[in-house]
Amino acid sequence: ELSQEIKSFISGVDSVQGRKLSVREHARCAVRLLRSVPACRGAVLEHLRGVYDEHVSAFLHHLETEGNGNMGVTSNLEDIIQEVHGVLSEFIRLNPRAWAPLVSAWAVDLLGQLSSKHAGRRAAPHSSSLNELLQLWMSCAATRSLMEAYSQCLAAMLAWCPDACVDALLDTSVQHSPHFDWVVAHIGSAFPGTIISRVLACGLKDFCSHGSKDPMLAPAGGDKGSRVPKIGSVVGILGHLAAHHSDSIRKELLRMFQESLSPSGHLSPSSLASSWESSPQLRRSAVPFLLQLAALSPTLLGAVSAELGGAENMAGAGCGHLISQSPTGGARVLRFLADTATPASVIISGPTPSPLDGIREACDRLLQMLLLHLHKLVYNRPDSTEGMGPSHHSASSAQPQRVIPFLEELQAHVGELCAETLRLERKRHLWLHQLLCLLSVYGGPSVATEALCQLLTQARNPEELALAWQLHTPLSACLPGLIPAAVGRCVAQIHTHTLGPRQLRQLLLNLAAAVQSQDEERRGAGLAAQASMAIQVGGAVSGHLHDFCPLLLHGDPAVSHAAARLLSTSPLPRRAAAPAHLLQLCRAAVAHFFVALRRRGESGSGRDGGQASEAVGCSALLLARLSAYSTLALKAVLQQLVEGVLHKGNAELFGGRIADMAGDTPLSPSLTPDLGASLLDTNCRFGTAVNFSGSVWSVFHAGVIGKGLKVRATKPPHDPAAVVQNIQTLLAVTVQCCSSSTLNGGANGSERHPTSDPDEPPPPISAEAAKVVAMTLVENICPDVANGELSWPPEEHARTTVERDIHIRRCFEAHPVLFPLLQVVAAGRPALCYCSAVLRGLLATLLAHWEASREALATDSPWHLQASCLLVSCMGEGQLLPPVLGNVHEAFPYLTPFEVRLLLLALWEYVRGNGPMPQKFVFSPDKGLFCRDFSRDGDVARYVAPIHSVLHKNIDRLGHLCWRFQL
């Protein structure tokens, strides 16, 4: 018969009749097994969970339907529940040690599940209505039965194992709060003294287990991390009981506080020797635990405030020592003391209530005592030592380092301490700043470096940044090399991407602000400024320029702007930098310059426009300082500036356009998009091959075979004002870079900045720098003639280079900025000689145009007239032409195309006869420039004859210019 019962319970089918058992029959079968086979109690209790849940569902459904004849199920199950309660009650009474722990854990867990599951039912009141919720569940037979069973277990276990029962209550409260609060309130009212003391004891053990970093400090058997911390549940339970049992709570809290301060050999007779008082680790954690309870619960804080004020005299002497020697909970104690001691006029973030004045003053004194005690411990001074002097450093070095558990724990909270210090709240930030200084001295270079790095990263204004300098001042005497280490740590944060864009920007701005202050310190402190923090920051940053330069191309404009400001103000390395690092910095700086120009055009006016303009200024200053650093940097900056101007991505910034296969002529084969058409392959398919003579530029211009005629590209609209502004900015940067090589001695550290005196003439353009610009222009406009002959052939020779000359002319059409760049080259004589091939090709196309033009006046061809004037002006400025020929462009607007050609042809003949050779230029010390002596070139009169002829023919319009062409 017992075997059939087990089979029926497992299968849910009547083994005799073969039908499925009903809920009531299945439950009775489980009760019989519980009576007969106690070994099946685990499976039976698990099955009875569903029975209790079914009864609760029917009970709530009846309440919701207001009794429409649906109580049948409830009545059938109620007698089963009473029978189960009777069986369990009898087992607990007969053998409590075997059944009470099992039944108590099952009952309290099932109560939590039922409370949470049915909390949203219409018949269930809100969880905040504790009295209504208690009345509802106590009127239900199932939950009432569970409550009575748990109370019986708790009463039976009080004598020998109360912690297990209370521990299960806390676990369930954490899991099912706030729907489980009614159970806690009922149990606490039934056993107030036991629940209060046991809840505090269990909470203390859990607090020590979860709060300790050292596993040896945790109580034995504690499974650290396996459960949620119960501090919130402890606060909730005591808060429920405080309304009617505040006296008991107050007495128990005071007893715990007093016995935690008493020596282990002087415990009161009433204390439980087997409880937490017998454990040194738990006794040491009692005060932090009580402080945490008071911080989380204003009700508990108010309940013990009067008694804590009376016990102040007893605990004051040892409180500082107790906190300093506590290895766990130090951060929580410090936060509580700082929050409580902060004056009421300071706004504390968060819903922190204003404490009583007596408590605030007590915490204020306690903080001061703690800082004083820590100061003595850090500097290894006995309490009786009076006065301060430098002797404590020698004493500290002679004696071994004393371990301070409080500071050991705070080393993991340096970032939080710095964040709290930077809030600049009255008195509070002074305490924390003093503690941060002591922590840095105690922790050594690693902690001090971390603290200074955190302050540099988190400071948001000069007032907050000053805290970093104030921290460095006392630390610099005992921790040399702190600034380079802090900057190196900041660089490590950048490499590991641990900083967000906003934090990264703030760090760069703070470093830039520190570097910028060194000029004032140099002027105000003289030689003493060499040891100042600003000078040290500048020197440290200069050693990591290659680490900061990638930030110039950061996706966030604010970060790239901050990086440009830092690099433009920081000193360059005194020793010659590695070429790879220097070239990397130059590339990033030039790329940032063009990005800043584009952002300035997109931002327009307003605040964003001002920041974009400031970014352009910082980038220009950085390029000028790099050019002044070394010859290698100068060449790299100028080459990349010119290449960037002609690049298809930046051409539109300067009014240019890139002509591709759909337009005129591409800039260079490397920039041409591959459309998949090959002229050679197409001709081979027809059985012929074309032998192109000349150079690689001998191609057809009408179109691409297989693609049809090229469609002339429409010029995209540009903002003329923005284009002019960009060109002026580019020329200013180029001129400053070409002139900066005379401003300092290169990489020897004797860097000087350009003068800001408007009356002083600008420095001359370096011939070597202008040569770099000239060679780069030639390589990018027409690589075919790079390093070619500088002498000019006869004008008839231009017929063999028609394609190349057309390409050069179209480059000048596509990039209006080329003429201003040529003017810069012309100012750095004799650099224009190296552009001879480009000038020759452009002049050849202009001669061909004016020869074929049938317009009445030269002004009818505006671009060619402007190009002719600018070309002659550049050649005159670069002294490829004598002054009498260099002024001929002034007459072009008044002439016909044929007459313009005659004058240009005279210029061609002069340059052909007097080649543009750099050897013809001699340096003039008075002017600081290379000049050409045209008297050595022979008679110029024969080249001026066509000019005089044209003047005589147009004397009515050119009479005012005759004096410009006198020999």
C-alpha cells in the first residue's frame, strides 16, 4: 500500500482506478507520505507549495468577485492546509532540531514567493499600506498557517540556533521587499527583543563579510559574494519596529557600540560570549556598521543621537585610533563623518537630512582628531612630540614604515577622494585635501601620482586646478619626480582609452593652462621659476608630444581643439626629437590645420564659430613653432601644407576644384578615380597601338574611349568671403613658417616667439624655406618636370609640350591659391628659379591664348588677363625680370590681346637670354635677402623696345605709365 501511495504521488494518477488525482486528493496523498515516510519531506514540501498557491489564488479571486459561489475550491483545500499545519506542528514539537530549521526556511521562502506573486492582484492593497496588507494575509488560511509555523520554529530555535532562522528572514526580505514587509512587521512584533538583537548580529556578520577585502577578516564560514548585502533589509526591519519598540532598538544599538569599544577581557556578563562579541574582527567592524546604519536611516540616527552625545567623552579618546586601525569600512566612515560634519550652509548632494548641531560639532572634532592622529602615524611621530620641523623626515627614514589599515583601504578610493575634494565645499574640501596629502605621503609615489593625475583630469576651472598645485607643494620635498610621473600616467590613460571625450578634453585644457603659466613665472620669479610646477609640467609634456599628437585628429572637435592648444603652448624638446616622432607630429598638425579651417567654415558665427577660429589660431601657432624647431620639421610642414592645399579633399576650402574624368584635367594620376577604361586596351582590341611621343601627359582631352565625351564639370558654389579668409590664413601660416627659421636656434632650446610690435618690420622669408615650397609646387603641379632644366628654350619649342603646358594652365585655373603661393616663393629669392618649368608652361599657354584671341580688348578674357598680370608680378618680385620689365603688367588692362602677346614675348626672350639661375643672386647683409645685379646681364634696351612701341601707340591711355618703363 505504501508503494502505491508513492507511485500515485509521483505520477499524479490513482494506481488502483487509473484516473488522474484531483488537487485535493493529490494533497492528501502528500500528507500521508509526510506522516509515513519522513524521508520524502523535501518532495512533499515542494509539492505543497502549489497547494498553498492554489488556495491563495482562490482566496483572492473570491475577494475580487465578491463571493459568487467560487469558494468550493478554497473550502476543499482549507482542511488540507489545516491538516498539513497540524502534521508540521507535531513534528516541530516532537523533534525541533530536525524539523524547525527545515520548516522555517520553507515557510518564510514560500511566504515571500506568495507575497511577491500576488502583490499586483486587485484585492491586494498597496505595499505601503502595511496594516491593510497584514489584515489581508492573516485572514487567508494558507498564509496564516505559514506564519504560525514559522513563529513556532523561531520560538523553538531561540534557545540553540536563532541566527539561522533570522538569517533566512533577512535573505527573504532582501529578495522580496517591499511585499514581504508585513511578515517582518508581524514577526518583529511577536519577538521584539530577539528579532532586534539577532537582526543586528546577522547584519554585522554580513557587513563584515561583504565589506572586507581580506578574506581572513571575514567570519568563518561566510560565503563572500554569494548573497546580496543585507544592510538594506536590516534598516527596513528596524525601521518597521522603531514605531513601537524604539527603546529596545536604542538600548541594543548602544550596547553594541559600548561593547565594541570595550577590551575583549572586560565584556559585560549579559553579553553572549558565543555571539559577535567574541570575534575581534566583528568587534572592530561594529562601529562602521552602526555608522552605516545611521547614514542609511534618519530614524535610527534620531533614536540614538542623544545617547551618542552622552557617550562622546568615553569614545572620543580612542575613536581616532579605532578608525585608523580599522581595515574595513574606512571609506564609509569617512563619508559619514564628512557628510555629518559639513556645515548646514553647504549644499550636500543627495537627500541627506540636516543633523543636529551637537552631532555636527562632534563629527567635526572627530575628523580633526582623526587627521591629527593620521598625521602622527604617517610621519612616525609619537603622541608626545611637540613642534614640527624637518627632523621628522630623518626619523621616518630610520624607522620601519608603520602599516595604517585605514589608509591602506583608502588607497583604492583615491579617485573618489579627489572628486569629493574638487567639489570645493566649505571646510569639507579642506579636510579631504589634507587627508589626500597624508595618503599620498603614506602610499608613496604610486598613490601620489594617481592623486595628482586624478586632480589634473577632473578639475574643471582654475580654482579646482589650484588644488593640484597645492597638493604638489608639500609633496615635492619628499617625492621628487612627481610631475613627470603624473603626466606619464595621464598619457597611459590616453593610450588605454579609459577617459571619455569630455574628461580627455578637460585633461588637455588643464595641462595647457599649467604650461601657459610658465611665462608669467619666468618673468616674476626669475631663476627660481625653473623649479616651479609649471616649468616641470611643460618639460614633462614636451617629452610626450608624440603621444599627444594623435589627439589632433580626434573625432570630437573639442578634444582636437584642446590638443592643439596644449601642443601650441608646450615647449619643444631641448634635445633633438626622434625624426619619426617629429614627422608624425608635423603630419598631425598640418591635417588638424585643414580640419580646423573646414570646421570654421561650417560653424559660422556665434560661440562655435569663435571656438573654431581659436582652433585655427592654435593650429597656426603650432605649425610656426614646429617650423622653427628644426630644418626637418620646416621641410615637412611646408611640403604637407602645399600638398594639402592641392589635395582634392581641401581644394574647395581655397576656391579650387578638382577636375576628374568628368571634367577637365586631373591634378595627378594618383588622384584620378579609376573608371575601368584603358586607352591601350581599347586600341589593342582594334588591332592598333598608338605610340605616344613626348611624356606621360600625351593623352586625348576630348573624352575616354567607351565612355563618350567628357561633360564639363560645374563649379560648386563657394562662399567668397570664407575662401578669401582661408587663403589669407594659409598665406599667413606659410609666411610665418618660412620666416620662423630665423627666430631661434633650432633644437637647442633657445626658442623665441615672433614679436608683436606692429612698428617692427616682419622678418624676411627664408630662401631655403621658399625653395621647399617651390619644389613642392612643381612636384604636385607637374611631376614630369621636377628637377628639370631651369633655362628657357625658344618660344617655338613650346609646341612640343602642348599637353603638359595645358595641364599646368588647368591646374592654375582649378586652384586660385597657386598664384598667392607663387608670390610667397617669389619673396624668398632666389626660390622662384626652381619654378622655372611651371612658369614657362603657364606663359606658353598664355602666349597661345593671346595669339589666338579675337577679342577687342584684353579685358574681355578676365582669367587670362589676371593670370598674365600675376605671373609677371611674381617674376618681377622674384627678380627673374628687371624692374623695367617687371612693371609691364600694369599696362595689360589697356591693351589688345595682340599687344599683350608682344609684351609677354619680350619677357620670354629676356628670360631665355638671361636664364633664371640661382647662382646669379648674391646675399645682401644690409637687407638680409638675396638680390640680383641686373647690370651683369647685358643691355636690357633691346627687350624694352617693344614696350616703348606699344606705349607710343597707346600714349593717350598709357601716358601716366611711361615713367615706369624708363631705363
